[in-house]
Amino acid sequence: MFNSCLKRFFSGYIARCRKLSDITQEEMAFRLNIELRSYADIEHGINMCSTPTLVSFVRAFDVDVGGMFEELFEYLNSVEGQL
């Protein structure tokens, strides 16, 4: 259950960033140096992104890592009873 919560959070976070950046899934996959299908699976919550992909995402989009993890912890606290 914990892993599915992580997948749900990161798929939403990454998808939101892509949409705010007004880029396609294809462009996002290119920026993250992964296959389009792999990116689509991440965004749809089918697979969790790997550590290298997460690092590429943080670097490519200048993500505030502290803010991202703060959001993650808030999300996990909100679903704590479901874990």
C-alpha cells in the first residue's frame, strides 16, 4: 500500500509539472532521457520512476526538493489511515 501511495504522489507531481510547463509527454520523456512508454507509465501510476529518473526530473525542472518532500509528507499524512 505504501508503494502505491508513493506511485500516486509522484505520478501526480510529475504530471502536474509537465502540464504547468506546457510540454507533451514525448518532450518530458526526452528531457528525462527515458522512453515515451516508460514516461506514460510513470504519469499514469503504472510504474514508479527510478531514482535516476527522479534526479533527472529534479534537475531538468529545477524542482524545490524540500518543497516536493513537504508535499509528499502532507500527502502521506492525509492517507495514513489507508496505509
